[in-house]
Amino acid sequence: MKLPAQNFFAGYRWRTNLYTAFALRLLLVMFLLTVCRVCFYLFNINFFPDMTIANFTRLMWGGLRFDLVTALYLNLLFILLMILPVDWRFNRYYQQTLKYIFFITNGVALAMNVADFIYYRFTLRRTTADVFRQFDNETNLAGLWMRFVIDYWYATLFLVALLALMVFLYNRVKITGPQLKNRVAYYTLGTLAIPLIALGVVGGIRGGFGESTRPITLSNAGEYVKDPRDISIVLNTPFALMRTLGKTKLVPLHYFSDHELANLYTPVHHPHDTTAFRPDNVVVIILESFSKEFFGFFNKDKEGGQYKGYTPFLDSLIQHSRTYEYSFANGRKSIDGLPSVVASIPSLGVPYFLSPYSGNRINSLASLLKEKQYYTAFFHGAPNGSMGFQAFMNVAGVEDYYGKTEYNNDADYDGIWGIWDDKFLEFYADKMNGFRQPFMTSLFTVSSHHPFKVPEAYEGVFKGGPMVIHKCIQYTDFALKKFFSKASAMPWYKNTLFVITADHTSSEIEFPDGRTDLGFYKIPVIFFKPDNSLAAYDQQHIVQQIDIMPTVLGYLHYDQPYVAFGRDAFQDTAEPFSFNYKDNVYQLVEGDHLLQYDGNKSVGLFDFKADKMLKTNLIDQKLPVQDSLETKMKAILQQYNNRMIGDSLSVKALPNSKQ
């Protein structure tokens, strides 16, 4: 005699305790998201023509990290209601309520994923929160949605099957209990479980527990890809939407026609250098939190002319380098600084690789010089993946990443941020000595950072100063001295262009002029060639982080078009400028003036050379320079926004390379 279908399936129910059921249901969400990832690829297989089994396996593995975050975010309410240590958790109606919360929450997420099976073909990236702005003026959303459901019926059928699978598998697990009969033990253990589970949830959502771990975001998908387009396979749509809510600040701008815009400002560079390419090695060193005020060289007027600063080695190196009186960062965070320096992509509101556009095709020093047969590598002594640097450098085309893992000696770990600077810089020199030439490498230091400590071996060696960071600045400066001493004896040294800058200024500020709207961005930009051929102190022109890439390419006589928001500081005849974004205000520095623009109107104008403390706002004087600066700022914003939105950050991404 055959059993009714209901009884047949009931026989396959797994009766278990509440916590096992809780874990199994989170695993169910991750399983369904993985199924979606596979089908996303299969639905769009023509967009990934070079996929291999090995590559796809790596993408699937990376995707689990994002699926875990998504599963935890989506089910925060479900988790909370599951772990409350109360008897009515086991009540039939309570469990029914939990079931429908689970079905609705995760069902909507699965629908988002399936919708992207189709919508990806139009955008070539996972849907982000800007989709809401894109359709907020549509008056027939219901009709559009119904049309979508009908026209892409096969995706709709897949979603129905997926939802049915979710319901079926959820119902196969039945919770029994409470299994602890002792009431004291029941409430005690139930209460203790809450903070433990909460800790696990927080760690899962952040992507780890380390102090240097930042919450996982879209850019972290770059850790698993070689081609930026594959980022869409690693990600899932609910994650992309959640992580970009409130961060999609870019809208298309149309201040000028295309012709007018090209004449006002363009980031597309068309070198016409007929000089033979110069295959010098390039070494870019980015110093953590190195404000300009730490240098004696730049502050000879401080303390009645007696100020010595905390960078004796760098002050001596500057005597043989090209550096600038007016040099600025393009952002206030490390994640602003790295794209600015190596790819000439500034941060204007949202840090580039925290933005929905972090999967755009870009060019960088690494990707462009690889075309000239350069070997490329990036060094950061922090735990691998910290700050999202590994992901970004992967997308930027860097061949190899050297972090704490590759250093492989925790005895030199500072316990928080990474390998001590002197040890890691020594490692850096040794590694470069084994690289084939020409090479382009970059390094990001870690030690000049809170909690502002130096290695025990150097306690008492550095006297420091009024600010707690001063001792760390002296230590990193000393580490650079050791690095250059070692590197100078190596065969590649004389054939190398060195660039030294900072990611941003320090939060530790001693002098008042470092606390102005412009002072917050004053960093060193130093170009050094061992033959002293670049030695000069430019006290007139402005330079910024995003000028580093085009300046290096110009120095090497790179002859191909590329996209860079900066300028060649050695060659360009255009008026030098710098821009950044602070407290919802755009700042443009050009000539003698600083303009502040809020996106609608100019709110500040200062003669920053004559008025270092920016005390006198000239905005009401309606000076002619105000109009010209505002026009320039609008042109920059139009280029930036429209190229970000249109994925036009490299020449290869442009429909017409002469844009």
C-alpha cells in the first residue's frame, strides 16, 4: 500500500535541536545563493568567453564569502527570534511565523538574484542601489515588472523552482525541544549563547575579527579575479544592493556639451612623444599618514626658523629630488590614496573601490607598463587582504602581491597592523633584487599609525615630539634610510625612478595651518633619481597624488593613450590644479586660489597663498577667478561622474579612444 505523498515526505524530516536547525537554515540560504551564482554564469555564459574550470572554481570559492555576509544580513531578525531563550520558541505558531519571515526575506533576495540573470546583460555589472534612482521617475513600474516576468518567462520559472526548493528543504528540518529539562541550565545556557552567536554574526558580516579588517564590500571581490568582469560572478545581487545603499551619490551631469567639455578638461591623455621609451624601473613608496608638517624641509618658517621636523633622512633625500611647495592628497583615507597614486583615480565623495563602480575597467601604472614588458608587484606588510588593497591591486593589473603571508615571519609582526616598517622595507629591497628588469613596484607602509608604537629594539632611540605620532615618523624615516642604504648597493638602483608620497595627512596635527580645509590635504610628493637629474624645488606649481601616474609615464616617454585625472607635472603646459572632497564640499586649487563648491553653488573662495589660515572668504566679491574655477570644477565633476557611471576609466573601455 502506497503512502500519501505528504506522509512520504514527512518520513524524511530531520528532527533536531534548535541550534542545529538554525545552522542548517543559514547553510540553506548559502546553498541557494551558490545555485544562483552557477545559473547566473550559465544564463550569461557568452559574456565570459575565456572561463576555465580552475578560474570558475576560484570564483565560486570567493563567492562563498559574500554569500555568508548576505545570509547573515538577510536573516538578522530570523536569527534574533531563533536564539531568544524563551519556551514559546517551540510553539507551533511561533515557528510558523519564523518560517514565513524566512521565506519572505530570502525569497525576495533570490528574486533579486534571478532578475540580475537578465538585467546584467544591459549593465554588465551586478545591480547596485543606484537602480532605485534610475527608475524613480518611472510611472509604470508595475507594468514594466509584469513585462519582465512575461518576456523572460524562463527566468520566472527558474525562480519558482528555486522558491519551491527553499520551501521543501526548510520543511525537511523539524525543531524539537526544549531538550534541557533543568530550567536553570536552560535559561543560563540560552542566555550565554546570545553574545556568542552575536559575535559570530558580527565577525561574519565584517569578514573577520582583526583590527585591520574593514567590513567586506564590493571591491573585495577583486581578490578572486584576474579579469574585472568576473567580479559579477563572485558577487551576489542582494550583497551589491545592501553594500551600496546610501553610497550611490553619482548622477550623470550635463553642464557642457561633449565638445565644450573636451576643451575645458579631459582625463584622456594622447602622448605625442617621439623620444624612445626609457625602460627605467619604477618604485612608488606610499607612507602611512605622513603629513607635510613632519618635514623640516617644508617648514623652515616654523618655530622661529628652528624647526627641524622628524624626517632627517627624507629631508636629505629631498635635496636631490624634484619636490613641490604645493602638493596635495586627493582624499583623507588610505582607500582614497591608493587609487589616486597608482591609477590616477581620485575620490570625489565615495572612495573609488568602495563605490558601485569598483568593478570598472581601469588603467594604472601596472597595467600600462605591463604592455612595455614590465614586471609588477605590490607590497603591504599588513595581513593579506587588509584595507581591500589586494583586491584593488588585482583589478589594477598588478601581477604579484606581497603581504604578511609572503613575509612569513610573525616575529616581526606589530600585533595590530602588520610587519614593522624597517623589517618589511628590507624584505622589499631583497625581493626587488631578484626581480627581472624593468619592474614597477609599489609599497605601502604601516607603522606610522595608531597606537603609535615602535619596535622594542628602538624604544628610547627616537625622542619624538609633542604629538604621539612623531616617534613613529622618526622610526619610519629611519626605516627608509636603511632601505635606501641597502638598495643603493644593488644593481637595479641606478636605473630606477623613485616616487615617495603619503596616502593622506595624519590626524595628529601640531600646527594650526595643518587644520585648515586645505591643510588637511598637504602631503609630500617626491620624485628621486639616483643621478640627481631631477633635483629641483618647485615653489610655484601645484601637484597632487593623481599627477603621479601621468608624470611617471611622461618621464618614461610612454607613447600610448590612457585615462588619468591628473597631469604630467614635468611636461604639461596646462594650468596645474588639485581637487578633493571634504564634508560634502568639492575643493579646487588653481593658481593662487582655493574654490569650495557644494555641487550647486560656490560657497568659498580664498587666496590660499596670501591667506594660509583661510580666514578671509572672498566669495561675496564676485571675482572673475571665481567663475573660471567654478567652470573648471563642473567640468571635472562631469568627467568624473559620467566616466564612472559609463565605465570609461580606461582607453580600452571607451567606445571612441579620442573622447
